[in-house]
Amino acid sequence: MNQPRIPSLWSRLRAAFSKPRLPAISEAPTAYDVTTYPGGGGGYFGRPTPPTLQANGLFRSSTSGSRYSGGTIYGVEKNAALLTPRQWAEEAEQMQRTDGTVRLAVQGYLQTMGAPAWSWAAATVDAARRDEADFYARFFADMWRRMSVSWDQQLQYLARFGLTGFRYAEQIDVVRLGVEEPDGSRRLRTMVDVFADCEPTAHWQWVSLDGGRTLNGVTQIDQSSVLGTVSIDRDGDAVRHSTQPRTNADRLLLLVHGQTGTNWDGDGGMMRPAWGSWMDKADALNLRAAALAKFGVPVPHRQTNESGMREAGYTSEQIKQANATADGACSQWAGGDSTHLGSDSNVAIEFIGGVFDASNFNDTIAACDQQIVMAMSQPFLIMGLGDSTGSRALSTQSASHFDVGVENDLDYIRDQINGTARAGGGVVGRLMRANWPDVPQDLWPHIEHGGLKADDFNDLSGVLSAWKSTGLLRSRALTAEILTRMEVPHTAEDVAAIMADTGDPLENVSIQGAREQDNPPVGTPDQADDEVVTPAGSPGTGRPSLEGGADNPLTDKKPRVVTP
């Protein structure tokens, strides 16, 4: 009987430490023939790169297409003055500091980004696990409330990624007592204390250990000290820290605007296409100032009656001296050193020039302003200022387009916070892994934003126009109720004007600037009996119900309580 052969020690060791067999090139799935490339004229293109096996799957064999070298993304920015993110960040900072139109658009974007309210929502699970899901949501909400810097403040600098292309912040964790747990105890838990802002002007390089396919971290320039900082270690020795701090990607909250491939620089944000117009505008402003100084100020001109002076007995030296005195007076006046001119009676001084037409410069500056706000998706800032109905309508459309873009950016920030831990994101996953590593992802909470509120003015104008046409605005109380439920500040005079006006209900009413305290409560004793608000279609009211039995369109909006 043959005994089974026992493998030798060497064969067992070799089997234990040998690499897993990779699929052969012929076994690797390909989208094209291994010897020719479609459309390449039959020429040899080369064999496809086989994927490399790793512990949790396969490394990608494709390229992202982004040109990464030495920590820098190349090939996207073509302007030599803006090649690196640091250069562009510095230039963008100057744009905001020196141009009113740019600053207006920047503030409009940031204020809109900061408008929605944020909240934590529990995972949607069955009733048996609902309490546990609610606990995790309660933990994150409590952590958010206890951060050393409020989320609203942090959002103001994080939101700037949409302006310049990218921005990142370091997640700084702290250990604190958490909320009461399901078992009634309170335990030490890892929490986010703050997302520490990192200025793009301090960015140096992206760190990628696989040639730009995966982000592993960032390096920065510590501009606070050229020589770096020095500290003392536990042995009492001086330790000099590097002036290029490196932060791992799993500690970053990275926000990239318009990222494609692995281009972590982004697309330059909404300020990048405004840069050229900003430069042209600066040139136009400088030229206008120079032209105004040269041609806009009258120039004193001396005229000397030399023949008359000679007939009067003036010598050549006296004539020369009179001219010099007059020229000196003109120079003093032009330099602002005197308020009047004096000269010999035979030397006349008159002013010439002073007529300057700046319309060409102004037109150029206005055109640049228009291009700036268009590049920053806010043309409504300078549209619709006149009486043109078409301009007003176009302004409304552009505002809606801007709101959509802002909501997309808000969604992106939300998605970077939520989900599994990853390079530059997944804050929820990082904390769940640190505190409850065994909890499945379907129990994780998620952060949400409330979205942008609709334009009350435009919505109200359409609603009131429709309701006036149907005769539903016969009651002052009903009109006031509509305004209140739509959360639009108004006065009693505004209500009366709306009811009296036969055209656009809001054409002659300044509701936006009204005083809330002037809004009388609905149904107060000073109102007439016929102005009491009664539900439409109620018995005995004599008021028609909505056509087809439709619900009141205002029932989904709660009245705002105004305290005098």
C-alpha cells in the first residue's frame, strides 16, 4: 500500500511565502486585441497591463489621465502665472481684496452656502433597531454642538472650495464623554473637535505613493517660520520640526470643485474664469485714472505780450523774470500748493483742456463687471436693475441656476462627511470605526442640509396675481394671512396696496423692507366682521371652495409667530 508523500519542509516554506498566481495576459479581459489598437492602422500598440492582486482585490491597471509629477498636477492650467495651486490661491486672494464686484459675488456665494440649516438623521431601519440608530444620530448631533468652532463658522471657510477649486481641513479629534448610551452609561468617545482650516496658499504638494492614482496625503509650507519650530523631546534634546508639514489623507476633509480623474487641484472654481476680466478691468481702471489726471484737469497756459512790454520800457531781463514768476505760479497751482494765480499785467494766464470723456473706459469696466459676475454664476447681480420685464425675468432664471449650483456644492460637502472612511472624506465612517468598529454601515447616521428656501418675492408675486384674478383677495385678513404663512414681512399698508392695485400685486409694494411689528394679527377686534378668516368652502361662508376640491396650497406652511 502506497503511503501518501509528505511534502518536504522546503516545499511547504516556498508555498507559504510565494505570491498568489496572477492571471496571465491572455486570461486578462481586454476591450481590444492584444496586438493591435482599433483605428491605429494595424500597428502594434502593446499588450494590456495585467492587474496586480492585493489583499482586498485588484489594483487598477488603468490611468486616471491626470498628469501627476513630483506632487504637482500638470497640464490643466495653461497660464504660466497660475501654474501651481499656491500661485492661483494668492491671485484669487488679491481679486477678493481689490475688486468690489468680485467681493460682492464672493460674499453672495458664501452667504447662500451658509443659509441652509444642517442636522443629523438616523439611519432608516426596522423597528427592532430603531433605538440603536437613533442613539448614533444623537451622538453625532451632540458632538456637532460641542465642537470648539461652530459648524456655521467652519462652513464659511470650507465653502470657499467652490471659489478657488479646492480646500482641505485637518480633522482634529478629541476624547470626551459622549451622550447617554442605550445601557444608561456615559463613556469616553472619540469626537471631532474642529476641522482646522488649511489655507491653499500654504499648500505645497499632493502625496501619492502610486504615481497619482491614490491620494495619500499633503505637504505644506509653514510660512510662520522660515527656519521651522524647535521643541524639546523627553530626553531634553532640541528637536527642529520641518517647515513642510505632512498630513495623511485619512485625517483630511478634502473638497475639490469639478474634479476629474485624480486632479485634486480641481477646475479653479468659479473665480478662475473671472481672472482675465479682472485683469482687464484693473488695466482699464488704471488707464482711466491716468487719462483723467492728464486730460481731465485744466492746464494753466501762460501768454506773454512781449511787444507791449518792450514798448512799455521792459528790458529783456525783466520780461524773462515776469515769465518765470508766472510759470512758478502755474506750477504751484498745478501741484496744489496755492489756490490762486498771480502774474504781471502783461502776462495772461488762461486754462485749456479739462474736457474728458470717460465713456469708453466706463463701457469697458462695465463689460468686465458683467463677465466677472457671469463667470461666478451670478449675472442677476447687475441684471434687472432697470424697468425691463425681460431683464427681470432673465435675472430670475439666472438666480435659479445659481441656486442649483449652490445646492450641488452643499450636497458634495454632505457626501464628503458621510459614508465610509476614505482619503479626504468619510468623517462618519472614521468615527464609527474608532468608537464602534463592529456596527454595520446600515446603522450609521448621516448629516443633511435643509436646502435653499425658495424666492419668496417671486413666488408671492405669481401666487397673488393668480388669486387676484379669481377674486380671492377681497378680504384684507385673507391677504395678510397669505403673506404671513409665506413668511413675508409686511405692513397693513402693504396689504391695502395689494388689494387696491389692479396690475402686478407687488409692483408698488416694498414688502422686503417692511417692519414686522406693523403686521396686525389676523382676526383682531379692530377688523371688520367680513374680514374674519374662515376656511374656504365652510358652510354659511358664501365663499367658494377651491376648484375640484383641491387642498389649500398654504396648508403646508406654518404661520410665523411674530412677537411685538
